Amino acid sequence: MTGQRRSVGVVGSGLVASRVTMHLAAAGVATRTARPDALHLLDECPVVVLAGPSPHAALVDVLARENRTIVSAGDDLEDVMTLVDRDRLLVDRGTTLVAGAAASPGMTGLLVRWARDRFDDIDEVHVAAHGTGGPACARQHHRALAGMSVGWHDGSWLQRPAGSGRELCWFPDPIGPRDCYRHASPEPVLVQRAFPELRRITARVSATRRDRLTARLPMMSPPHPEGGLGALRVEVRGTRDGARVVEVLGVVERAATIAGTVAAQTALVLLDAPANPGVLACGEDAFPSTEVTSRILATGTVLHEFVGT
């Protein structure tokens, strides 16, 4: 393969971008990095990972005109919905965009697909996340608790205030049980896109009382350079052999590490095997879920399964 063929561009300079670059280098792929205002530095890269803070829509518009394959690690609800609305335009231009290739969304969609193969049919997915990555992720978590959440319920979209709907969710050890709340997450939008047969989809995030009380105020203290250990929990409900079944899968790792791993392995797969044009979500039929998940597990990521569910 030529050097041009084996190059990936990375936009961003934070923790997620550094994790992406690390994985690409480990795979022997040349990496070029750039700020959002210097995309011309990535002219020779057929695949570009957007690993900086949202919004990504304007960057996608520029890269789509150049027929790049784009992997977005953004998790902002409004921005992801804008990206999804670009689907028809991207199809016409022959451009592939993977939206929400991060931790939640991203890894969660892959976990749903992993669990889906154990069912005859699935009809509910409930996702919960704990922890934040770098400063940009912490600020996004803060904003998400102040907005409006979306959820999918019997064929209709429901809006509820973020910070409501407390639910005790059990994450894999050593995180354990945490109070989780609705938040402004694109998770339900992308999960519904990937699994249109679902009747109910919810997304929650762990939060303290202080998080909820101060969500509509400026952050009271600067975010930590890198958050502590994070976790994901995906609960899938459906039927198997005529019986009602629930499967719960989880991951424990730093949030930035999960996001960077998902984005990088997605880019590597698409570098060698381009996907159909349009907007893709992790886990959907047109997305190479099996190969991406296998690559993620090969990096040392461990899947946890709740026994007795």
C-alpha cells in the first residue's frame, strides 16, 4: 500500500486525540494532526478522525466536499442530530461519516450489537455511563445535565428535563452502584438508528447531588486534566426461545481511553475497507461492528457480563 493510503488525519489536541494517535501508531499507520482551522494539513489523509470538542458539523461539511471518510468522536446531542441530518447530502457526495464513535455513544452501540446476537428479538435498550475524560468531556457532562434529554418510547420521541429520572445502576467493579439521571445525550438517537426494531431506549449518566444542583451554573472549579476510572453499562431486553431475557454488559476504563480506542479502531477498519456512503452509527447493520469490536478487545479492553440476569 502507498504511504497516502496508510495515513489518517486527527483533528484535536486533547486526551481523546492523543489516545487515537497512540492506537494508530501502534498499528503502523502514519498520523497527521491538525487544529480545526488547519484542515489543509490533512490533504493526503483519506480518513480523518474528529477527536476534538463538539461541534463537528462545520468540519464535516468541509471534509465531505473533499470526499474523506470521517469518524466523529463527538457526543453532543444537538451536534450529532445535525450530523444525522446530513445523511442524504453525504450519500449524494459518496462520503461516509461515522457519528458518535466514542464511549457513549460508540462503544455502547457495539455492546448492543454484541448482545443482540444472543437474542431472537430485542425491544429495549437502557444505557448508563459513569465518569468523564479530559476537560472538554467534563464540560460536556456539565452541560448535558442542564439540557433536555431524549428517549424512545413505543415509536415516539419523548423529552424530559436532564437531571431527572434517578435510577440506581450497577456498573462493573470497582465502580459498583451509582445514582444515574437522564441527560442530553445523542445515545438514544444513534441506538434507534442502528436498531429500529427497538420499542424503548433510555440513556443515563452518573451524577452527584452537586452536579445536578450546579448544572445550570458555570463550572465551580476547573475540570481535572483527566477523570478517574469510568464505566459503561448496557442493558438489552428481548426474547430467546419464547422466554423474556435480559443481558447486561459493561466496560470499566478511563472514558478518554474508551473513546479513543473506538474512534481509532473504526478509522483503521474503514481505512482498509471503506463503508457505504452516508451516516453510520456504531452497531448498525452497515457498520463493521464485528471487526471493530474484535480490534478493540485485542487492545486489552475487557467486556464484563452481569451473571444471573
